[in-house]
Amino acid sequence: MGNDCGAGGGLVDGVADWVVSEALGKTRIDTLLQGCCDRLCSAGIPLLRVSLAFPTLHPLFAAVTHIWRRWEDEIERDEHRHGTGTSPEWKRSPFYHMQKVQVPFLRRRLTGPDAVIDFPILDDLLEVGATDYLAYMVGFGHFTENEAPRDGIIVSWTTDRPGGFTDSDIQALMRIQRRLAVACKVMIREEITHNILTAYLGPDAGQQVLEGNIQLGDGTTTHAVIWFSDLRNSTTMADTLPPEEFLATLNAYFECTAGAVLAQGGEVLRFVGDAVLAIFAIRGGKAAARSACRKAIRAAGEAAKRQAVLNKLRASEGKPPLAYGIGLHVGDVHYGNIGVPERVEFSVVGPAANEASRLQALTKALGEPVLVSGEVAARLDLDWRPMGRHELRGVGDPLEVFAPPAPDAELRRARRRAAAAAR
């Protein structure tokens, strides 16, 4: 790729047209960047490395960077957590410098008498043969001349052409950059929309909304293991703790319960005050049902482990332990849009969800942190502890209820199996 020929004008026009057409399709940003860089190289611009960064809206991440390298087959995607904007590494980057001094364009020759190596990344690029570095910032929206854009993209182009980028290279990249920014703006908005819907509704419900299920009454019925958990003594804590401390306590509890559900592949559908409503969808026959039940029980065990760690920390801080109850049931849930036409909420309705909630309430009376229905127990060969049949409020027939094996029961069971296998 390292040659002295300038970029072909007609070929670059073709790249520009391709970028615009991609903005109208369903292409992802990594695919867009890959295709753009490959086509620019074919047009005569010997790109070595290209980096594209932008801020995002996500519960975990504040920004995203995509990096294309000519010698690699795949685009690298780095997601930057909230708070990393103050890290020393970021503050030593060209992108931070451009934002701070509000410079929309930056060039650094890396070889020859005009070389300037004033950022750590430039040393790294020099080691892999780079000769020239260009970066530009394009803001989205309207902002004044002395105002740094809060939304947009920053792109860096690196070449290994002897002598660096030619004037025609730079002209071509400047022609491409705004078209690339338009295409990225469309795709970034789509990604942010997906992030927000996933964060607030869950991945499955969020996808349903994106696919058009937005009118009042739209929804679907899913067969699943239903999880309902509730924090103990939350009313007292809400009345006695400062709001910030109560919110932190609530989130710590959610990390134990909802976090365990997500870790085992479940989907959190709703936070009902201090309660968690989640499902482990059953997509298939008996084997799928057993798998979903197994994941739900593992999530309950994971929640207990997280609770123990959290309560140990709370004890060291002189705080009382947190407790909760979990109810697990198998059945159909219908989740879809309820409310009024102007204001809908994607929610869950159905008898099975109510029964899971009633099972959770029963944990208080029986003194067990986890209770499951007979439908769950029948699908897993465990040393279940029968808790009898109970009439639950709002549930027609009495429900057979079980508690999971005692903490050491599974160990004893494993030892019996090992001994039988040895014989």
C-alpha cells in the first residue's frame, strides 16, 4: 500500500457515494468503518490505522471507540465506562486535546524534520511504521464558534506512506469525513435508541418495540419460569434512611437479585418498587423447560452468594443485613403495551406472574428465602423440601410449594452419586 500515487478522484467519489448509501441501510458502524477504509485504500490512500470515537447513552458506558487496522481482519470496539473521561490516559490523548482547546483539525507528521511526537499514541503508531497522523472532530447539532460540541465524532487517520499524506490524500479525506459523520450520526442514533430500550425494557421487549409493537394492546405470550423477588423491610428503610442512602441500598439489593438473573441468562422485565419481576424464557420442549428451571435455581443460589458478600460489607459498616424473598413458578406471561394510547408502558400481566408474586409473599410466613411451585420442582431432580399445599390470595386452587435443598444437600447428593459410580 505504501506508494506515492495520489487518491483517484473518481474512486474517492465512489467511496463517498457508498458511505451515503450505507446511511440509508441497516449497516453497523463497524461494518461502515471497515468498508470505508478498505475502499479508501483501494482508491490509493494507504491507510494504516483509523480510529472513530463518539459519546453514547448507555447505563455502563459513556463513549465508544472503533479502531480499524490494515493488518487485522476485524474492527476493534472499545467501550469506555463512565468516569474514564478523567483518566490520565484519556487526558494524554489527541482527542482530549482537541476537545479541550476546541481544535476541529489536528495533524502530526511522525517522521522527517517536521515530526512532532507529543502524545503517547503517536509513539505507538511510529513503532508500527506510521508516518503521518490526521484527526478531525465533527459536531452534531448547532453550537457557537467558541463552544465545543458535546455530541459528534472524532476520527483519526494514520498512514505509512513515505513522506506522509499527500495534499490529494488530505483533500479526499476531508471530502469523506462529513459524509462519514452523517452516516455515523444515523447509526449512532439507532444504537442509542437500542441501548435505551434495552436498559429500560429489557432486550426482548425492547426489540419488540423497535419492530413496531408500540400501540396499545400490542404484545406477546411467552412460556417461562417466572421470578419474583422482594426486599424485606423496605418501607422502614425508606422512612428512616436519607434518600441517597436508601437508593444506594436498593441498588445494592438489585445487584444481588436482578444481577444474578442477568448473569444466568434471564431477562429482567420490571422493577416494581423494590421488587424484581423476571423470566427465564422456555423456547422448546421438556429439555428447554429443565434448562430454564435450572438457570432460575442457579440464579437464586447466585443471589444468595451475592447477598452474603453484601451483608458482610454492611456488617463492617455497622449496618443491618438485607433480606429478600424469591418466588419461582412456571407458566405463561403476556407482556405488552398497557395504559392509554398517549402513554403506554410495556408491562407483564397474567395469572402465572401473580402466582409467582404470591409465592414470594409466602416466603415471609414460612421463613424460607426461596420457594418454588410444584411445576418448577417437577422439572429438576433435586432434594426438594416439601412445604405443603397452600391457598394463595387470588389463586383458585391450592398450590404445592417446595423449598430448595438445604445448603449441604447438594454436596451429600454429589457424594452419593460418586460412591455409586465407584461401585
